[in-house]
Amino acid sequence: MGQPVVKISTGKLCGKVGKNFNNKAFFCFHGIPYAKPPIGPLRFKAPQPAEPWSGIRDATQDGTPCISRHPVLKSLIGSEDCLTLNVYTRDLPKEGSNFLKPVMVWIHGGGFTSGSGSSEIYGPEFLMTEDIVLVSINYRIGIIGFLSLEDPDLEVPGNAGLKDMVLALKWVQENIIHFCGDPNNVTIFGESAGAAAAHYLILSPMARGLFHKAILQSGCALNLWARSRRYTTELGQVLGLQTTDERKVLEVLQKMSVEEMYLAAEKVHDPFIASLVRPHGPVIEKKPEGAFLCEDPVDLLESGRYNHVPIMIGYTTREGILSEVLQRPKPFKPITDFELAVPSFLKLQRGSDISKLVAKNIKEFYYGNEEPTDKNKDKFYLLETDNFFLREIWRTVKYHNKTSSVPIYFYRMSIETDLNLFKNMFSITEPGVSHADDLGYLFTNLLTPDIEEGSDEDIAVKRFVKLWTNFAKNGDPNPSEENPLINVTWKPVTRNEMNFLDIGTKLTTGVDPDSDRMAFWQRILKINPNNKL
């Protein structure tokens, strides 16, 4: 196989050949621009389509990530000119052959402040064992992707990073046929912030018709960390300005280098604390024209006014291990002030009797009569799992189940092997499946070990890939013909039963996972029935 050349709407691309998990060849095209570089006057603005180029563009290297901190080294990496995507396919169009394959568009996580679609973290070798076309995208993150101003005349309403995703999906609609992809069979999928983003795309009228199925891994639009606040006043203070005037703050930001701006924005406190609202992330926009989202997600879910597509959604057994990882390099410190665990959406005043009562109930439910220490970490993990992930994932399933016209498949991941990404990356020895551990079963990365045929790792990768790609192909993760790896029937959620699949060393099915903990939170949520999650 020689170097592949493809012609798309903006010009020609020269890619390269890769080898999948089964040592079969596929084509890779990296760093394809889907938007104009969002620099200069386009900083913070909605993205604009990419401009054509002449000649053949080299597409053998990943595009530059959006500026952020390296997840391990913590050094500054990336730039503002980051709006590119990668495409992987087993076939390219030939004369007389028009077979189009299902498309899967990957949206990376990173809390809306870090990450990229890099092939070093999201290698395609596992998924390319199936006859699909895979796309992974970069989008703007942090202040660059999510600065939001109140004044509509300044044209920075927020959600630029989410609008990037919409433009990437429009690029897929226009160009994926050149990679043998079917624009009428597109599945968006993501993990953590990528899953929350995929859920926002389900809720956004701007994304209507651009995709046909969605997989949400460990995240949704209702999660505490997936909704942010406007923070111009704090930015003004950080920048040393004696004003809260948004226009003046914006003028200063526009003149700064991207590195200076990133370091300034980093000084705005961005806590992973349940009682506080983060600064960087999606917002509800004020003005409908050109908006990605201008209604509360709960209102959209309750009314059914969203994009009705089949959904696969799930979580890992100990998502909350992430909270320990985020404390590093400092030693683990358990929660002692339980008012910090009172969810921000309850809108309870800190120090009030009701806030103290809720805090007391949370402590008693998760710790009983024990005090939090590093010896009972699992209790901390469960609290963080529920507070930051499972409670709203559960509620999302319930909302969609009431108003959706299409199936919802719910799962829990419990398998622990050498492929669990976060636990291996951060040397976590406690039992349970961490947030982001699922990534190691769908993508190769720099830590992927050699996998022995027939091992638990081998079987698990094949199961994950088959379930995910079955869903992308047909809107149903169950195999259309007998498959020894998938020996159970995964039922969708019904009006009466919260059916789920447990993805462990073996596949098992059940109803109402972790329902005792969810019942506790249902009681807590009744304290303020008018809250908007």
C-alpha cells in the first residue's frame, strides 16, 4: 500500500497506512483543518469553515492540541490554532464501489480544560478491526473555548468549544463520503467532558440532523462539573484591571498572547468541589440567534424538545477515584467538611441549618459512624462517584426514558485488568474501576501492554469494540448473529425497568444498579424540589 491521497472539499490530503489490532492495514489522515484558525479577531468567536489550500497537504501527523497543561508532565502544550480532526478508514472510494460505512466521531474528555483527539491517547487500532470510519476531533477548551460574556454586542456568548464540535460534524456531513463514510449513519461518542458534550449536542437545536446515535461514557450535561458560570469580574482582578467592564476586559484579553492569557485564566479558581460552580465550561446563552443552547437542559429533557437519537450511556464502578488523582502530587486527603459535598444546584446557603443538615446526612450515609481517613478510601470513592457522576447519569437515563421515542441502553463497567487506563497511569491499587479506565479498551495509548490472545484483556477489548460498533452500525449493541463473546441480551431501559448491562470479566444483566445509593439522593433532592440540575 502506497501513501493514500484523498480529495475533500478544501483540497487534497496525503495520509499514511496503519496496522490494526489484527495486523490488517487501514488508512490514517491526521491534522485535517475543519475550521479557520480561531486567532486574532476570531479569538473566542464561533468557528468559521476552513479555507481551501493548493497542492497536497501532509496529513501524517496529529494537529496541534488546544493550549493546556500536559496531563502528566503539567507543562504548557498546544496553541490556539487547534481546530483539526483525524480520520481513520479501512477503505477509500474506488470506481464502481459505493459501499458506505458507519461513522463514529470521538469527542475527547478533560473537564473542558485539557485534552485533545491525539492518536497517542486515542489510537484507532482496536476500533479499526471493525468496518467503520473513525473520526477524532480537537475543539477549543478552557478560556479559549468557553469564555462567556453577558453583553451580546461583544459577540462572545460562550460555548465556542461546543460550536467547534457542530462545525466538525458539518465537516463530516460534507466530506466523510470521501473516506467511505456514511453521512446518514453518524454516531457521536465521548468520555467524561466528551460525554457531557455529546449530551449537549443531543440537546442543542444547532446540532439537529448532524448525527444519528450517541454514546455517553461517564458524563452527561447535568453533571455538576459540566455547567459553568460567567467570571469576568474575577478575570479583571487577575489581570489587575480596576474595572468590571466586559468590553475593557475583552480588549485586554484580545491583545494578550495565548500563553499569557492561559496563565491568567489559570489563576481563576476552578475547583472540583460539589458545592461550587466551575468557571470553564458550557453555559446557557442569553440570545437565541446563533446560540448553541439557550434553555436549561432539564427543561429540554422534561419537554422532549431535543434530538431524539438512540443512546448508550454508562459509568464505571468507582468514578470517584478521579478525585484522589486530582489531589496529586499532594498526599490523599479525605473529605472532612461535608458541606463541600452539598450539590451546588440545591442552592443552599453555606452555614445555614439546612445546609448543615444535608451535610450531616451525606456523611452518615456514606461513612456511618466512621470518620473519613485514608484507611476507608472506598467510602470517599463512592461519595465522589455518586456526587460527580452517577446521580446525574441516572437522572439523565430517567429523563430520556420518559420523553424519548428511541431506545436507551444503560451499562456499568466493573472489569479490572492491565488495560484500565487511569489506574495504571496513576498506580492506583485500591479495587474498583476508575473514571477513564474504559478508554484503554476502546483505544490504544502509550501505556497499552502487549495483549495475549485469549486473555481477559483480549476478550474485553473485543467485547467493548463489538458492543460499541454494533450500536454505531444498527442503533442496537446486541449482535445480529450469534457471538460467543456476547452471550447475554442487553435490554434497553423501559418505563418500568432500569435494565443495565454489567461489563465485567463476564457480561451480566440486571435492573436498577446501585439503587440504594440513588434512593438516598432522591430523598436529598426533595429538599429543594424547584432546583434545576
